[in-house]
Amino acid sequence: MAKFVLAGKTDCPHYAKAELLADRLQQSLPNFRIHKISILPDKWKEWLEATCRRNGWKHEQSPLVWRELVARGGKGVLLGGFSEFLEHCQDYYNITSDMPTDIMLSVAAENLETEMNLIVEEQHRVSLIKPLHIWISSALSPACHFLIPNLLSTEVFPHISAISLHLLDLEGNEEGLQWLRMETEDLALPLLHQVTIHTDLEQAFQEADVIVLLDEWWSDVHCDTENENEEEKKKRKVKGISDRYREYGQLIDTKANKEVKVIVSGDSFINLRCSLLLDNARSIDSRQFVTTTTQLENEARAIIAKKLQVRTSDVRNVIVWGNISGSFYIDLQRAKVFNYGGAIKGPAFFSQPVQTILHDRKWLQQDFEDLVCSQRAAVVSKTCRAAAMSAANGILTVLKAWNGICSPDEVFSMGALCPGYYNLPEGVVLSVPVTFGDGKWSVLSDVLVGDELKERLQLSANELRQVGQGRKKNEGCCTTNIFMATICLNIWCFQKMFLKRF
């Protein structure tokens, strides 16, 4: 079977003549097949150069004709232009074309008009669709691969009919993003409208409705620079974070929709990253910027569930306070457990306070938080990066709640700007307990904040404020303050644990 591909400019008379000749052959010969590619005049040169370069051909005029030896898209053999195609038809099929010039020109003009009408119709069709624009940074990270299949669903966005997904990766390569785009399109997700890829910030966050920042590219530094001491590593990390997130904040401020939802995820400097965005996106409500604490929360739930011999999903309303990527405090005052096999039992909706059931106070005070820290550290030490599946799950949990898919009584831990709550200073991003309702979150007010918790929250707040003040003065001061703040937090935590044990 003869399979030919005929490509040419839509306004080219010779392309029109070759097209009609090919139609005649296809009608009269059962084993003759033709595939036509019409290219607009202003796109022809670029398309021709790319096609010839890919196949190793040399050709300069319209039309371009080749024969496929396998199937369309397979290996092809260049035939040439119109003259070569006409000669081939005369030699092999004894068919020629005697079309006069005026008809050639008429058909070419009709081809161009038809193509332009099709473009206008397609643009009109696309304009009728108002997709939700979702941007994901560090799109080549493992967390993104777990995130995409579940993100583009009615479970997360119940009132959305179409989603445009924009994949941004400044450290990745375009080929990797192309493969990710193809893989995403192959999922055939009903809500997916289109996928675009970006390796620079030229169009970043344009018309964004949701932004998910996965950036953890600095977290691999300790795996690659073994000769560098810890202070130098931290300085270089913070310098990169500050530069990147200052630019992110400015772009979000100018290009994203004013109601955009911004979620900062990861393990490293998560409070700092959110603060940098807030400093540089002043025209957007600060309540639209949050950080995920769900990973820590779920890790704590898993350890409690193991202790009580129930499923992780049976433990709810665990609260994580403080610095998500540094010193944090796990609070069980609102935690409850379902389906516990103790002396008191009830139906599926029956729950009991965790603190009432868990009598091992020594374990809670000495071992519990250490187990949460070591569980996360074990994953990072093995992979040199944050736990990807857990990160994706945390993002999805926050988005579902933000979009109204949760009970108004359900308690979540989330990093956000704390304007005077719990007697904390203003302008500090800390993890606090929140509830969601009507597409908005609010800080939980009816919780007990004891002296120890106040002390730890105040220390975290003061150190983070010091970091912020140093960052505004100059970058070098910012780096030193962050490093010293982290050291102080760790020393304080070790002192507390030492005193508890002895």
C-alpha cells in the first residue's frame, strides 16, 4: 500500500494542484493513501526547517511530499516538491494533472480561507471554556507525579468543569517536561483542558487560580557537596531560597488572579518561604497563602495509631504548632480516636479522647515527638529528598478542605500568617489549628494554650521575626540570622528533652 504525506502552505497554488491530484489518485486507486498537512504561510518556514532537520532532508519550497514506508509517523523517504510528485504519479500510475493556473490560484485562496475559518472557530470554542489555571513549581519532582492524577478530579474541585495545568521547572530540562506533559495527557482525565510546560519565569503564574510550590531543589545539597560544612551549606540554601521566592512573590502579585490560592509544601525553610511570598505579594490577601503541615500531622497520627492498635485514619484532630521545618509541638488536646478496642465501645461514629485512652504519659512526654522526627528523618536520609507521596497527600488534603470538602468541625494544622492569635506577634508564619467553612479558613479559638506551649511558640515567633528583620536589612544578615535561629531552636529542644529524661 502506498502511503504519502503531502504538506504545504495553505496559499500555495502548487500545493493546491498536488492536493487535487492526490485526491484523484485516492479515489481511483484502492491501495493509495494520502495524508495532508496544511501550514499557514507565516508558520511554513519554521515547520519546514524543523521537519527537514528531524529527518535529515534538504528542501526549500512548498509543497513537501514524502512516502512513508511503515505508517504515518514511521520512517519516511523524501519524494520532493510538486514536480517530483507529478513525475512519480505519471511514471507509476499514468495519471497527470492539467489544471490551469487560474483554478490553481482559486483553490489556494479557498484553502487559506478555510484554514483561517477553522482557526477562528477553534479560538471561539476555546474562549467559551473558562478553565481553572493550576501552576505547579518543581514539576519534575517525585511529589508532582503523585499529585497530578489525584489533583485533576472532582474530588478536589467539585464545581470545576475544566482545568489548565501549567508545569514549571527551572532546574529541569524541557525534554523531561515534555514527557511529563505526554504522560499527563495519556491519563485521559475528564477535567484536563490543556497542559503547558515552562522552564523560565517569563509566563510564570499567569492567570493562576491555584499555585502549588513544591520547590525542594536545595534539599539535595548535602548529598552533592560533601566537602562543604553545615554553615556554608545553609547559607547557600537560604540565599537561593530568598532570591527565588522574592521573585515568585513579585510574579504572583502582578500576574496571578487576586483570589489565587497559594500552597507552600516541603520540609525545608517552609515558614521562611511563605514569609518571602507575603513580603512580595502585597496586593493579595495574606489569607490566600498557606503552608502544609499535614505531613507532620499524619506522621503523628500514624505513630499514635500504632500505639493504640487502630488505623491511622481512626485518629483525628491532632494539632501541630510552630515552625514546620524546625521546632514544632504536637498537641493532643483535641485529638480523638475511633474504633478503639477498649472497654468502652460504640458505633462507627463514636470517638474517645486520645489523652483519656493513652495513659503512658512518659511515652508522650519523652518519646512521642522524637518518633515523629525520626520517622521523617529516616525517609529523607534514604532518598535525600522529602517524602513525595506524603507531600502530595498533604497538598490534596488542604485543597479539599479549602474547596469545602470537609466537615466544619474537622481540625487541620496549617502554616499561615498569625495576626495576633494566641498573643503571638503579628507578621509571623507559624503552624496553627484551623477549621474550614465556605471556602475560607479560620484559626481555632477554643484551644488551651499552656505555659510550655506559649514558651515554645514565643521563641519560634521571636526567632522568625528576627530572621525577617535581618532579611529586610540585607541578605547577609538574613543568612546569619536564619542559621543562628535554627541552632537556637535545636539547642532549646535538646535541653527540653534532656530535662524531661533526667
